[in-house]
Amino acid sequence: MFNRPVPHGELFTGKDRRRHLITVDDELTAALQRAVDHLRQLIEHSSMPRPVHDNRCRRCSLRPGCLPETAGRRIDLFTPRPLRDTDD
């Protein structure tokens, strides 16, 4: 962006509530480029990765939309549900 070298960065982790110094080298830059390419591929193909269902899900704010407990079940969102008989 500003055409300046970035020798290091800091990463804050919530678990230990500390900042960690990260050296920005060619290996990290290549790994980041692979991650960005993979993300772009996911966006282009309009597919979401399957949700995991582990300990991280318990306190996740995105859980209501993710529904990780349905990861093993096949759900068809486009087939209408059958009508129920109601006693009105």
C-alpha cells in the first residue's frame, strides 16, 4: 500500500491476553497468499466449508447462524416442508 517494508507485526491472543511479536518473512507471506487464494476460491464458488462441532462452539456468537450440530446431517433448504394438519 505504501511500498514500505514490514519486518514484523504483533498478534494479540485473547487466551493469554498478550501480544506476540511475529516476524514477517517470505514463508509467512507465502502462507498468507495461499490462504487468500483459498478464500477467493471459496467466494467464487459460493460454497461454505462444513462447520466443525467442538469446544470452540460453546461460546461462539455465530453459533445460531452456523448450527454446527447439523454438520453431520444433510439438510435441503430448497425443498418445501409438507403441510401439517391443524385443528383450528
